[in-house]
Amino acid sequence: MTAALTLISHHLCPYVQRAAIALHEKGVAFERVYIDLADKPDWFLNISPLGKVPLLRIPQDQGEAILFESSVICEYLEETQSGPKLHPADPLTRARHRGWMEFGSSILADLWVYETTQDPEMLESKRNVLEAKFGTVEAELGDGPFFAGSGFSLVDAVFAPIFRYFDVFDAISDSGIFDGSPRVAAWRKALAKRPSVRAAVTEDYPQRLMAFLKKHDAALLKMERAAA
């Protein structure tokens, strides 16, 4: 049976992972179609206004509707699908959660530079920025295991792909980014065990990310070679 929804994906995209996690948490059946962002097919460019993933294809009585941008997709799923609520009921708390989701996006922007830069000084600069931002998150966290306590939320869906990067980075070298943030470190471990988080990527994600780092001749890998 064909799934009602289709998630247009890229194997490494953290924004795709957000949408996949939300779909899994909601228990929504969906299919995934992977594209190569370095060689975008025409059919994809025809339906993606920004030329980016994720896209969610939603069948309609006539044709289909296309949603783009991960935050929009997640909000749509929250509003239209049954299953556990991923946003707080209280409007003020919900707005604060949306703010922390944006904060997670700012971390992803820093991570992009951190993983692609060939400059060791820039790498160290971004390491310091990331450490400081996770320190800010540390001050917001409670006893866990998730962002807002026992309930999984869209904030968790945003940060889980962020932490996944570090599963690979830590195998290269110890950055110490989380040393001063024990609550963040515990949150990271809890998210890594979540079935929806584990299902958001293919099993070869670590190999794909390592290949990406090598392709960009990343300073992270230069540090590894220097240490060796």
C-alpha cells in the first residue's frame, strides 16, 4: 500500500530529519524519496520554490499539495495529524518552544561552517561559538530527559539531528564542546535512544557524513591526521 505522504529527502540534511522525526512521532505512514542536492532533478526543481529539502508531497482530490521548509511541515503535522502532541498547549510556552527551535537553527548555521571550513582558526572559533550556545541551552534545561521534561516535543526533533553530527565528530577528535554542559550531554544521550530519532536517517549516515567531510577537505579531518 502506498503511503499517503511522501517526504523528499537528502541523506544528510538535518532539516529533513526534523520532519521525519515528527512523522514517526505522530505515527504517520510516509514514503521517502532521496535526491542528490549536487544534481537536482528537474521534477524536484519544478516543485521546490527554494530548491531545498525537505518537501512534503500531500495527495489531494486533484493533484497534490507541496509543503516546503521543515518548520512549516512540522507545524502542519502538529495541526492535522493525531498522535502525541509535539507542541505545548499553553500559548506562551508554545511560543517559547518555537523560539528555541529557531535557536537550534542558528546552531545548525554554525555547524555548517564548523564541518566544512578548511581553516583551523575558523574551526576553533566556531568550536567556541558552539560551546557558548550549548551553554545557553544548558541554562534552560530541567531534569529531562527531554527539553521540556518527560514529553517529547518539536524542540527535541530540532536538536536530535544537531547532536547526531557529534556522534561522528567525536569519533574524529574530542572537541570538549559539551564538557561544561552536563544536562545537554544527558539530553543528547536520551535523544539518541529515541526510536523516531534513530529511524530518521539510513544506517550508513556516519559513512556518508565522513565522505562529505573528506570531499570538503574539512579542518576536522586535518586535525585527525595531525594527531595521528
